[in-house]
Amino acid sequence: LISRKNKSQDTVVQVGPLAVGGGTPIIISGPCSVETEAQMEAVASHLQGEGIALLRGGAYKPRTSPYDFQGLGKEGLRILSETAKRHQMVCVSEIVTPEDVEMACEYLDVIQIGARNMQNFELLKAAGSVRKPILLKRGLAATIEELLYAAEYIASRGNDQIILCERGIRTYEKATRNTLDISAVPILKQESHLPVVVDISHSTGRKDIMFPIAKAALAVGADGLIIETHNEPAVALSDAKQQLDLDQFSTLLNQLRQSGFLP
Ligand code: PEP
Ligand code: MN
């Protein structure tokens, strides 16, 4: 169903006023985790000022250590959703269990399936049975083919509103948190009609190469970027090292606009 062979035109995933895959690259931004109302307000008001329409923020956090911040759960979804509405934005957040998918539809405009759950098949089936766009991230050690099959699981249950995300894969290289597989973008777009976005934060894990990596992603045809932003990254409860502060985010956007990579 998601194969280019079955449909030659690109799928455009409509998220409120935002067309993902419609030709103009979109930006998904916001903190790694929803922490407080004040934090979300600070980030969202800045992003709205920059014309960003899609707000992110994790509420169910799949952390490596059980002792790390696990997210605010449903309360996090509520804060994210209300903040987005106040700023005429739409929102996306990760859900980790099939049982939560329907509940999440009340809060979210896009449901994210994270890298660690790309092959959680019951979650994929649950995501396929609702009418909400799904942001599906590539697994840490998943092949491009496995990502496409994971998307097919969702589509096979009737939901074809899927955005694919390249977010880096595990390799021996330690200079970046993951290794961004840039060739995955044109391959995914060739194999499938679904839109593809690149997460430049989780793929690199570092802030100092955001501009060249963003340019690379857009140059190979990405339909959008995910960029983690925080009002005070130094004290963020997760991914403190990679989140851009609000000024750094604005600088990056200006660089991308001035170089013609963003309108
Ligand atoms: C995220 O986007 O919040 C996240 C946890 O990313 P990933 O699943 O790609 O690690
Ligand atoms: Mn993160």
C-alpha cells in the first residue's frame, strides 16, 4: 500500500493547516520532554513567532535507564495540547503502548511511534486503526526495508496518513550519537509515496553541526526536519546536550532561509 509502485504521486499528510510532503519543507520543533507549563509556554511562544506550526514534546519517554525522567504521561499530553492550541499550533508526541493510542487521539494531531517501538507490531496495528497522522521513526538498528514494512503494518489496518522519519542508526562511530543515514531519504522517497522527515537532533546528538546537517537533509529531498528546542537546555530533564536554545534555533532558521533551503 505504501509502495511507489501502487501510487506514483506523493502522499501529502495534512495536519491541521500544515501539509507535510506538499513541496514546502516543514519544521517540527519543541523540547525532548514536556516538563512544565511554563517551559512549554516559553518554547511555543517563541516557535509561533518563528512561524513554526508543529509543536513536539515527549510525555511517555522511552529512557535507557529506568532511573531517568520518564515523562509526565497523560498530564504531559494535556500540557502539550493546550499549549499548542493557545498558539494556533498542532502537536505531536510519542505513544508507547497500543492501549494509549485512542486516548492520545483526544490530545494529539500526530501520534509518534519512536525508534525503540518501530517494530512493536501491536502498537503499529493500533496506530493503523485510528484516523490520525502517524510519525513513524526508524528503529536504531532497522533496515530501510524494515521501516517500510513497519509503515505497511499501519497502512494495512486502514491508516495511510504516515510520515516516515530517518533519525540515525547505530554504527561503530562515536563522534555522533547515531549515524545519520542520508541515503535513506532518497531511497525511502523512491520506494514509497509517503513523506520523509529527518530528525537532525537525535541523529547527531550535537548542536554544532545542525546547519550543515539540516542543509544535507533538505538537499536530498527531506519533506521536513525535527529539531529539539528548549528554553533552558542546560537544565532539561532529557537530552540536555542536543537541544538548541531558542536563540540558537532562530539563528539556524535564519541561516536556512538565507541560504534558500527554507522559504
Ligand atoms: C523522540 O523523538 O522523542 C525520541 C525519543 O526519538 P527516537 O525515538 O528517534 O529516539
Ligand atoms: Mn530527545
